Amino acid sequence: MSALSYQPILPRPAPRHASGALAWLRSNLFSDVKTGLSTIILGGLLLWFIPPFLNWSLFNAVWTPDVQACRAVQESAACWGVIAEKYRLIIFGRYPFDQQWRPLIATVLMMLMLVASCIRVFWKPWLAGSWIAVLTVFFILMYGNSLGLAKVPTDSWGGLPLTILLATLSIVMAFPIALLVALGRRADLPAIRVFCSLYVELIRGVPLISVLFMASFMFPLFMPPGLTIDVLIRVLVGITLFNAAYLAEVVRGGLQAVPKGQIEAAATLGLSYWQIQRKIVLPQALAMVVPSIVNSIIATFKDTSLVSIVSLYELTGALDMAINADANWKPFKLQGYMFIAIIYFIFCFSMSRYSQWVERQVNKSKLR
Amino acid sequence: MSLKSAPKKKRWSWRSQAFRGLIYQIVAIGVIVLGVWFLASNTLTNMRVRGIQSGFDFLNQPAGFSIGESLFPFDSAESYWRAFWVGLANTLRVAVVGIILATLLGTVIGIGRFSRNALVRGLCSTYVECFRNIPVLLQLLMWYLLLTEMLPSIQNAWQAGPFFLSKGGFNYPIPIWQAGHAWALAGLVIGIALAWLYHGWARRQFEATGIIKSMFWVPLGVVLASALLAWLLGGAPSALDSPVKGEFSVENGGALTPEFLAMLLGLTIYTASFISEVVRSGIASVSRGQTEAAAALGLDPGLEIRLIVLPQALRVIIPPLTNQYLNLTKNSSLAVAIGYPDLISIANTAMNQTGRAVECIAIVMAVYLTISLLTSLLMNSYNKRVAIQER
Amino acid sequence: MNLKKLKAAAAVVATVGTLIAAPAQAGKTLDAVKAHGQVVCGVHTGLAGFSAADSAGKWAGLDVDICRAVAAAVLGNSEKVKYVPLTAQQRLTALQSGEIDLLSRNTTFTLTRDASLGLNDTVVTYYDGQGFIVPKRSKITSAKQLKNQTVCVQSGTTTEKNLTDYSKANNLNIKTVVFEKEEAATAAYFAGRCISYTTDASGLASIRNKVAPVPADHLILPELVSKEPLGPMVRRGDDEWFAIVKWVIYGLIEAEEYGITQAQVDQLKASSQNPAVKRILGSGDDTGKLLGLDKDWMSNALKATGNYGEIFERNVGPKSALGLPRGLNNQWNKGGLMYAYPLR
């Protein structure tokens, strides 16, 4: 047997530098033939379409509210002058022109409140009180009729304040209803379970627009003769009932995910049904479904655009009203649509980013 | 020491949970019945005082309005009943086609988000974020505006052979029905039966010998060949009703109106962005170990997706997918804003002409409830069949 | 859980509930108007010449002036009106439900609306007809040339039905594209989606002047395919309010017949010797008392808006933006159909 001899092998070359922009490009865009080919084709298409689009929308566009200039470049450039001319009508609707500082302040306050409610630093007991205060100030500013402010009836409210008001109020009012309905669906009492299930399945099976039609055409018939309800309240009730059904399903999913052992342990400790729900079940359940709840809020915000079909002039309806009646600016309606699309996008995108942040926070407790 | 017997639980005491439950339920039922009765009596009173007539008898009266587009011919002298059916057919038409297209587009984009190509990933993410965050009504209005403003007028319609595209819509030739087409249909049915038999035979071969037979292309070929053969046997009828550009409109042929196209585009693109998220979360839920094990076993990517990833992913995908299908169907009710004559638009017209608001809204809600229930049932049964159940 | 007990309990509650009857009372509109201190008037969302709000929120138009006349007659002040803009779909249910007291929104009087919707037609304030508008480049000069064409129309109006009837009667096979909102319908027409748009001829004039990009490019076809008597409507079940609205309008028309203009009301009230004029203005018999109003009901109305002719001239007449001729809306003794019942 020959002795094993040690055969040194040449050292291999050091690994290729795998970081940096070039390496990223190589691994992500040109890793193999097929990928490289698709990058080239897609990149080519993008390069072909994007510069003309940028030219149309930004570089050659008209930014001043000048009808002649806009008409002159109509075929080749966007006319953002229509926004410069009509933005007050679009954002504030039919609110009297000289009083528009009121909805401006009210909206800014409400948005500040919403942002503050999202930041952990502000999650203190006085948050609920300040919410009530801000809502009261909002209504006083918008409606007036006191403190020396002129009265502005609710059918003149419109635009962005109306959108935010409808979305916020309907979520705030729908949440307690949703909690009760979700608990009711899981209750032991068959009558309550049946009613809650019927309510949820009925509302979830029909489109929001039919609920809005019902609210605006049929609610007046439901009331005793002589009693009329404001159209804003009718629509608000309709949207609230609609949202409550969807939120109830979301909360029910969370309730189902709470282990049964929790409830049994709480029962052995002698807690009553409501104490168990309040202290043990709901905190765990709601924490699990916060992303879905934020999704519901985003959906509600988008659904407020439907009230323009029952003639409440929120953002989409205010745009129609602002531009349709004015023959000068009518050809530039597309730019108007893009403007409010950007507004909606900013709101909804921020909310979805926030929901991802919340999900990460909640999952922190699960990381070992 | 004698054991005292447990105190008798009084059946009707407040301490008994069963009794309390009964009282709560009686109170709840009482409140709800009272509420419903209050609303109903107010409605009846209001209708009587104002002389508004009620009842469903108006459904048999002639409608008196015509409908812009419908699957089957509708004349204004026909009853409201038939008008509602036309509306329902229009709703289902846009919903079914929309569901199919949205699923395809959504799946492609959902899978695209896992691509190795960063450009593809970025484009798919941009698409999803862009179309998810804008309300669907706004998207429908924008598409309709684009279609009516950007497309050329009928005099200058874009033409490609017998196809026309203009502000009046998309016109295409349709075959004129003759006996030979019935032959072709019969051949199609026979082809499907033959393909089914082949499917069973190929599966048995696979289980016996392990040799994989083509499960898609051969059956498809069989179906098409059988239909073609039958069509030839039936006399090969090929007469087409082609659209002809008239003075102000394109006549003859089949047409897809701009309203239908706008609805389809808007709903498909909006729902596809949600479906892609659902598909993405489904595929992401399958653990990496599964794909690695499949690779270790030597399965090629096609088989791996079909046999390993998809069945596990479908379990997570199908319930939210059902939700998206229902959302698409319900969003089709927004057709009333752009002039597509769907069920709600026709109910609206009927409501205005007859004044029977309660009845029309009740019909609409009942129809949508039925559609939702049927879709849920269908998807639930598909779910049970296809997705694997754990022990 | 004992379901049987539950069912029994439910049955008991239901029976008890149905035994309690709800009291029913028809609302008295005049009392409500006086209590609220304003007339709630349903108007168009924006139809130039009939009811439209300018950017400062001030309403003007023929229908608006009728509302103001009624408010002046009932409450003494023509500014005490709350205007509720309504779409075509909402207008009838808003009136039925009691949300508004008076619907002054160029609404056609038809049998269906009178008989089956619980509404009452008062007096025709504008005799109109339905017409078509086409672009001049289409070279269409008659409605009969619309064979197989697409026409845009708004839902919820008599227009849709009339279009179908006309199409059937003349074998035109017109394809309708129906929109919920009038703005969407006119936008589709001006974009070129349809070759024509149809509504009342007065509405066509208003749209051509205010909404068309180039008004001269459009032609209103000469055919009027239907009779559209437009006027205010009220709810059934309140004959008192019905009489008030009816006679205010007749008063406005009769005032033109007797030459009472807005500027001359006070002077004629003091000095006129014509018994008919004195009755209208309240210096003769007290006709207001019979209606539940005060003596100066008609003179208040006339001071606020002027007589029917002045209202017409100001809003839709030949010198206004719409430029519509008096035509059928002239006095009966001048070749038109406006025939006021005598206020006596």
C-alpha cells in the first residue's frame, strides 16, 4: 500500500465581487438568456412609451389657467390649467366661495387627527376625548349657524371634506356595530345568531349602489309621515350598515383564530361573558386582523366615490359638476380625472403602507 | 357526615344561564319585530296617503322603452319582466367575461411578481399599486372617456379586414346560423366526450407504467378535430354577416359597444390587481422546502407547479378569489354611470316610469343575492374538490 | 336550546305587535311651510334658463321664479325659498316622500304621473315638445333620417319613452344609449358617441348655448316628436296647497293679460279702476282669504317676479341667452295657449 501523498491543489480564485450595481444588474436583469431578452424587450417598450408620456404630461404641459394656451396645445400636451382654474370647485364642491376657509380648516384638522391616531405616541386615553372634540369642531365649522358663522346647509357640502367625513364617520360608527354582530354570529343563542347571519349575508350579497338607492329612495318612506331626514344622514346610515357587515366578517375571522383554550381558561377564572370578550378575546382577535381592518378602511374610502350617483357631490361628483357645465374646459376633463385619481392614490397608498407597518409591529411579538 | 344533595337549580331563576339566554332572545326578537313592523306600517301608511300604488303587477305591462344592447332581441312592447331579464343577461355577460379575463390577467401578474427579472417584478408591483388605490367608479369613468374621445368617429373608423373599431364600438363578423353549424356543435360535444375518455385512459396508463401522456394538447386536438370534421360533414357553411360601414353607423355584424368595452376593461384591470395579490399570497404560502424537494426529485418546473405548488396554493387562493369574483359582479352595477344597460340601470328606468321604488329595489337585491349565493356555492364545491385537505 | 319555546314566544310578540295600529295623518303643507318659514322647492341641478345657480349660489330661471312667486304669495318674501337641486330620477320620489313642498323642475304632466304616483299637476308654465340636436357635419336635416342611428338620452324621463314611441311609429329602429346623469349623456353626444341627443326643445336650446364647445356646429331638428306640457307639481292629498300653487300661477298669467307689470304693481294697486285688476292686486275683493293667504298675496308675488310675460322674457325669451320665441306660450288672445282662469 502506497502512502497517501499530499497533493496540494492550486488555490481557487477569489469569488467574484457579488455586490454593487453591476452585479445587481447581472443577477436581476440579465441572469440568463430568457431573462436578458425579456429585459431588452420590456426596456425597449418602456423607453418608447415613457418619454412621450412625460412630454405630454409634464414638459410640454400648460400649467396656467389660460383657455387659449390650452386649446393651442390640445393634441400634444396636457392642460393642467383646468386644475388651476377649477381646483376650488373640485375640492370644496358647492360650498360658498367666500366661506371656503371653513372646510379647509375642518379638513386639515380631521386629517391631522387621523394621522395622530396612527402614531403610537398618541395612543393615550385622551385620544377618544380629542376625537369627539375635533368632530364637534368639524361640524360647527362646516354647518355654521353659531359663533357668528353663516349657516351652510348640508347639500352644499362637497368635495374632499365630504369624502373624508363620510369615510371617517361611517367607519367609526360601523365598528361597534360590527363587533356586536360578529359576537352575535358566534353566540350560543340561536335567535341572535340567525339575525346576525341574515344581516351579514343579506348586505354582503348586494352591491353598495343598491343600498344607496334604497337609502335615498326608501328611507323617506320608512319614516313617519312628516318627518324628513337629511340626505347626508340617509347616505351615511346606508354606508355605515354596509361597512358594518363587511367589518363583522373580518372581526369574525379574528375571533375564530383565538384558541379555544383562552376562553376556557378565562371561564375557569370566573370571568363573565362580557369580561372575557373585553379583556381576553377581543384584544387578541383585533390584533390579528388589523391589516384586514385597514383594507376595509381603504375600501370604504374608495366606495365614498359612489355617492356621486345619488347626487352628493363628493370628489368625483364635484369634478363632474365643475367641468361639465363649462364648455371652455370640457375637453380637458381627462386631466381633471387624473387629478382626483392622484388624490385618491395618495390617500389609499399611505393607508396601505401604514397597514404594512402595523402588520410588522404586530408580528414583532411573534418573532422569537 | 352525610353529603348534602346539590341545591335544586330553579328552572326559571335569573341565575340560570339557559333562562337568561331565553329572555335575551325574546327581547331581541321583540325589538326586531317591533322595528320591522314600525318600518312596514310607516311605508304602507305613506304609500296610501300619497296614492302610490304597489304590487308586482306592473311586471306584466309593456315596458315602453327600448334597450341599447341585449343578448336577445327586445322590443319596447314587451313586458317589464322581459326587460329585467335583458338587464340580467347584460350583467351576467360582463361579469362572466370579466371574471375569466381578470383571473387570467391576475394570475399572470401574480406570478410575475416572483420573476427573476427585476424589471418584470417592478412593473407588476407598479401595476398593482396603481390600480388598487384608485376607486373603480373613477377608473370606469376614465376608460369611458378615453374610449369615446380617443377612438375615431365612425366615418374614420379603424378597419382591419372585416373588423371595425370606432366610437360606435368594435364590430366583427358573425357566422350566419345554418344547419351545418348544428352539425359542428354536435361534433364539439362528441369531441368533448372523446377527450374525456382519453383523459381517463391516459391517467390509467400513467398509473400503470409511469409514462406521462400529454394531458392538454391531445384532448384539445381531439375536440377541435371532431368539431372541424362535423362542420365539414355538415356542408362547411361559412357565410358571415360582415359589418358594413354605413353613413353614420356600422351596420350588420356583431358589435361590442364602447359601454361594454369600458366596463370590461375597467372591471378586468381593477379586479386583476386584487386577484394578483391573492395569487401572490397563495404561492408565497407554499413553503420553499416543497419546491426544493420537487427539484431534488427531478421534476421540471411545469410539473412542479401543476402537481406540487398549485394544489397547495389553491387552498389559500380560492376563498379570497371567490370574494373577488363576487366583488366584480357587484361592481358591474356601476354600469349605470356610463350608460351600459345592466340590471340596475333597467330597474332605475322601470322605477322612474312606474314609481314602484320598493318593488324594483327588492327585485334587484333578490337577484344579486341569488347570484352571490350561486357563485359562492360553485366556488366552495370547486374548493372541496381541488384543494388538498389536511388530515 | 329550546327552539320550540322560542318560536312560541316569537309568535306571541308578533301578534301583540300587529294589534297596535299606527296613527296616520296626512301632512298639511301650508301649515308646515308657515311653520318652517320657507318653501322647499325642488329644482333642476343646472339648466340654464329654467333653474341654475351661478357661482355665487344664487338661483335664477323660469322654474325658480315660480318658486319665488309662491313664496312671496304665501310668506310675503320671495327669498324664503330653500332650493333642492334634484336629478330626473330623484325628483318624483322627493316630492312623494315629502322632502320638498313643490317640484318646479320642467316636469312633464302625464297620466301616469298624475294617476299612479300620487302627484298632482298644477298649471302648465311652458308648452314644450321633444326634439333632437345633431351636429351640422352629419348633414341630417330631419328626424326621419335617424334610421338605425344611436341617440343618447337620459334615463328617468318621458324622453326615453317618447323616443321609443317615435322610433316605432316611423320604423326607425333607433338604438338608445341611456345615461343616469344628464351631464354624462350630453358629454357622450358632444364626444361623438351618438349622432344625436334628445330632450325637450327648451333643454336643447339651453344645452347648445351653454354646454356645446361650438354652438354654431349644432342644429336642432325641426320635428317636435311629442307634447311636453311642463309645469310645477305638488303632492296628492293636500287640496289647499294645490289650490294655492295653481292660483298663484294663474294670477301671474292673468296679470300679463291685464298688463300689470312688476314696476307698476304699487301704482296700479292704488289707482286702477279695473275691477279685475283690483281683484288680482287685492285692492278689491279679498281672494287671498279664500286660499288661506293674506290680501296682498298676488301683489307680493307680482312685485317679486313680475307677470308671466316678464318672467318668460327675462329667462328664456328672445332677448335672453336661450332665445326661445313665445310661440305656444303666448297669451290666448295673442295666438298662444296661456289661458288663465279668472281670479274671482
